Amino acid sequence: MPDALWERIEPILLEDAPPPPEEHGGRGRIDWRAAFDGIIFRPRSGCQWHTLPREYGDDSPVHRWFQRRCRHGVFERIRALLVEECDELGEVQWRWQAAAGRPGKAPGSGGKQTGPDPTDRAKPGTKQGLLVEGDGGPLGVVIAGANAPDFTLLEATIRAVVTERPDPEQVEQHLCLDAGYDNGPARGVAEGHGYVPHIRPARGGPRPERRPGRRKARRWVVERTLAWLSKCRGLLVRYDKHHENSLGLIQPACGLLWYRRLHRIRAA
């Protein structure tokens, strides 16, 4: 982990610090920075917790440390901090946003937020719902069963945005969606949150009248971000039984995407 990133997130971790060991007679604290490095390594490599390299610490304390931060929303607050820093520099493109869902495998997890995958012979699967800004930065992410239609996750995905959106009356915000959202409920959700929806018509449905000239493609950025996250083996296939843990692994991965953008801005 870069020193600049650790300096940003350490105060958030200290806010959630448990009582000192001398107060309850327990063991000494583990190396938090090494534990966080292990949490980043785990989804990237796809390894199981008990095979985590020893350089990150013993797997049981690291796993307990991770679960505590998942329950208390620490990783979400870290991502919100990085998004706010980019927003202060004017690097969050709120005007054009996009959302999509990605199904994935969940073999043997048997936990909540899983369901039969209709695209994989009804095997257990999960789905990630993602909302990104105009350049693909992840704003909100949720997980559900693989049998959940994409449009049913739109409300939860918008509400999962980690930072406050600009007022739609002051900053016009467009939401680009694929044909899976071409229905009344999805349009109602988008418009209810102040968006101007741009939804690709479903196959066989009525086609809107085309405007003259070529318009810029904007929905592809969410597919690109989903592809980036899929490069993490631990996110491509879900092995965590508890959905809080599965979502907790996605949050740091999304935060790293924002940090890389922030690092590029600072270095320019």
C-alpha cells in the first residue's frame, strides 16, 4: 500500500479502533497496515483466507479484523473519502452516469444474496449492481442473487452512492442504462432520483426517432469498470458465505480505482 493512501485511511481506522489490549487482557493488536495489505491481496489473488501469505499476519486475526470493518462500514467510508477528494478537484463527472449488473458464480457459498443463475443452468450465483460516473469511477455498488433482474437493483444501487450527489436542479444528471432497464419501474426510479434516463430500447420494442448526427457513446464505461473488477479473482467468483464480507471485498477494490485517479491527478 502506498504511504500516501495509508495516511488518508489510517484516521478512519483509528475511529473504529477497539479498546486497547491492556483494558481487556487480550492479545496485542495486529499490524493494521499489513492486515489491510492482506485484504487487498485476497480479492486480487482469489486465495482462501487460510492460505493468506504469512507476511500479512495470521489469517484468523486478519479475517476477524476484516469482518469488524465490514460490519461498521469502514471500507465504504474510505471510498467515500477518496471520491470526495476527487470531487473537490472537479474530477467526478456527475453529468453523465451509467448503471449495469454483472452476474457471477457463487459455488457452495449458500449464503444470503445468492440465487439460481438463469444463464448458468440455475447454479448458485450472485449479481453485482454498479453505478459509475462519466469516466467509470464507481459511485454505488450492491450485491444480490443472480436471478434478480438488473432493474430491481437500480433503487438500491443509487442509494448506495457513498457521497452526496449534487442537486439535480443545479447540475443536470443523465443516467445511461441498457435494454434490461427498459420498463416503467426503472424509469420511475431514475426520474424519482432526479435523473434524465437514457435507456436502450428492448429487442422488439418501439424504436425512438433518431436525432440527426452522431452521439457519443457513454454507457460503455460501466461495463469497463465491471471488467476491471472482474480482474480480481476473488470478486469474479464469490466464495464468501456472508454477503457483508463479499461486499466488503468489493469496496476496497473500488476505492483503489479512485486512488489511482487521484494519484494521476496529483502527478500531472
